[in-house]
Amino acid sequence: MRKFLDDDFLLHSETARLLYHEHAEKMPIFDYHCHLPVKEIAEDKCFKNLTEAWLAGDHYKWRAMRSNGIEEKYCTGDATDFEKFRKWAMTVPITIRNPLYHWTHLELQRYFNVKELLNAFTCKKIYDHCSSLLTTSDFSTRNLLRKMKVALVCTTEDPIDFLEYHRQIKKENFEIKVFPAFRPDKAMAINDTRNFKQYIQALSEVSGFKINDFYTLMSALDLRHAYFHQNGCRLSDHGILKFHAEDYKEEELDFILKKVLSGHHANEAEEAKFKTAFLLEMGKMNHKRGWVQQFHFGALRNNNTRHFKLLGPDTGFDSIGDFLIASDMAKFLDKLDQTNELTKTVLFNINPRDNYLVASMIGVFQDGSIPGKLQFGPAWWFLDQKEGIEMQLNALSNLGLLSRFVGMTTDSRSFLSFPRHEYFRRILCNIIGTEVERGELPNDMSLLGKIVEDICYNNAVNYFNFNS
């Protein structure tokens, strides 16, 4: 019987172990999509304890705790930090077969060399040990990144951000590259009339454009897009329910924008037209400056009205959606491709039902200009666990080129989440290694080792091209 979380965790053949330990394990981490607070990197923050570093903002853990009957005060409420951690420690053994069980113990081992299992009996010892380390400079945010051999991270930023912390980090010559990603979702959110009006006012002030029609809205965003480019940004990110591909006229867009800014609600058809035009214009900006664009689609957000009113967004009340996506996705991408303005694009799918749909869709718009120009993004959010990762890798392998895949991201707000790259790499090596030993792939370590190294790091470096 194997020991839990040993050196060969998730590696079930000799070839898998060779691929991981000789190839994947040594590669740096290129994390092209995360939600780390860049201010904490700039300030090289030290956390006051393990709860602050590990539980604050982690809706994955909050969902599990609520499912275990833990009161909200121990998730997002006013309980003490140790009380919150103790409730989490009590929940961990109940998460068996949930990826949280693997992630929790990987993170304890990789950062703190803690090999005991976390539970109600070990929580005080583990909490005290890890908290004491986190308060030291050796466990500052920058050193946590160094411990995981992180080479680059892209933090998700709003167009109105001045990027002062990114500029500070660059000025200090921090050896780990930290770049912003441009996320203009709020400038498209006309369904939220009150917040949209406030946001447009803020965008107007930052850009110096009086925004009163669609043209001035796009002009303001283009100015901010250029500003982000000057500060090293080379990719945009868009969180959408689904793609839209409606026909529209410019005067319709002006009417819709003015309608919403005057306090009225756009109807469903108007919203679809506006979002179509908005994302097409963003796509053209991304192409103009040679950026990559990412689309995270399919999540049904803020489904629990009572808790949304109490806690706001991103607190654990989202789910997988079941939208029909193929036709509008194809039409949207085609609208950009018709004028040769479809830039490099990463599609992040959240419904496993649609894995083969997305894997087939990216093949439609590969044009031979760039290896893997369109990417099936890594398993995301509800799917970034063992089965979800395997399903994404299998769909991509069967319908596309796994060898050109740009690999994993953390998609996390936590500095302790980087072992998710290790988790992904072990799963990848196990899939390939298993097929070698079954005689389904050649036992060619020079070929397979290079493919593994490319997926883990090299492909992303070449694809995102932050040196341009």
C-alpha cells in the first residue's frame, strides 16, 4: 500500500514517475491568470497567521465549511482567526475525495514541511507552527513565490487601475515578473444599472473622456488599453455568461448606452447587441496591440439572493451554468476572423458537457500563423480537480494538439495555491506514462519529456510573449 502524498503521489507507473521527476518537476511556474492582490506583492507582505493567508477570500473552503454545517461567522463573519481555522480543520477530514483534501495537504507540505494530516486534534499545533513562520520575512509574499519557483504571474486588474504597484515592482527589479491583465467586465455590465453608471463616471474621470455614446466609451477603454500596454500588459481577460453574436447598428449602441446611463434597464435583446459590439471592439484592440485574449464563460453567478445581499459576489454562491454556446461562439470568433482581427485566444470552459465542443471549436480558427493560436484553456474553477483536469486533457488530445497546450494556472487569490501546478503536472505525467506502459505511446523520453516540459512552461512563455 502506498503512503498518502508520497513523492510519487498520483504517479502510477514507472514512466509517469520518470516524466514527472526528470522533466515536469524542474520547470518554473508561469501563472498567466490569477487574482493575487498585487499590492501585497509590492509591499512584500507578511501574514499575521495561517487564517489570513489561507482562509480569507477562499470561497472554495467556505463552500465546504457551509456544507459541513459550519455557521457563517466562521467563514466570513466575526469569529477569531483561530476559531475560523479550527472549524476549517474540523472540516478537512470530511473533504475526502474533494480536491481540497489534496490541495490542503500539498500546501502544508510544500510551504511549511508539515506532513501530519490536518484535523481537529492537530489543528493547534499546525496553526501555531505555520503562523509563526508566516510572520517572518522568509515567508513574505515574495518569498512564498520564490519557494514555488514562480517565474511570472499575471494579476487581474480593472481598466481604471493606475497600476502603481506594478510599476513599483518593476522599478525594484524583482526577479519574478509581475504583469497586469486587462479585465473590462464592469464597463460591459449594463445589466447592473446603478453600478454601471458609477463605473462609467470613474472611467470617464481616469481617461479624460466624457462618455456619452459608444464611440467615447471605446475611446476611453482604448486609452486605458494603451496605458496597460505601456506597463507590460499583453493579455485581456473577460468573464462572461456566454458569447453573443448579434447584428447591430451604431445608433442602436448609442441609444442603449444612453438609456442605461439615464437609469433605465436594457432589455434582453439590447443587452445582447451591446455585449456583442463591446467584445468585438475589445477583440480588435487586442489584435491591434498583439495581445492574447482570454474568455472565462459559463459560470452562473450569485445564485443565492439572501447571501448575495449579505456578502456580495465571489463568496461561494456560484455554480456551473448550462447555456447553449456553440453557435454564438462560432459566429463571434468568425466576425473577428473575417477581417483577420482574431488575436490569440484562450477559451476557458466550465461545463464538462462542453469539453469536446470547445476542443473542436478551437480547431476551426487555427490558421497556421501561430502554433496553438486558439487554446482550450486549462480546467477551471469547478473543474480544476483530478477528474476535470483529465477530461480537459483528453478532449484536447483527441481533437487538437496537446503538445501545443499552454498549461495550468492557479486562478487563485491565495499565495499558497501554487502547488496546484504540481497537482496538474502529476496528472499530466500519469496520463502520458500510463499510455506508454500500455503500448499506446512510444517509450521515447526525448520526445515525451520535451512535450511535458513545453506544456508545463515553455509553451506559455512563447505564446504570451511578454518580451514583445
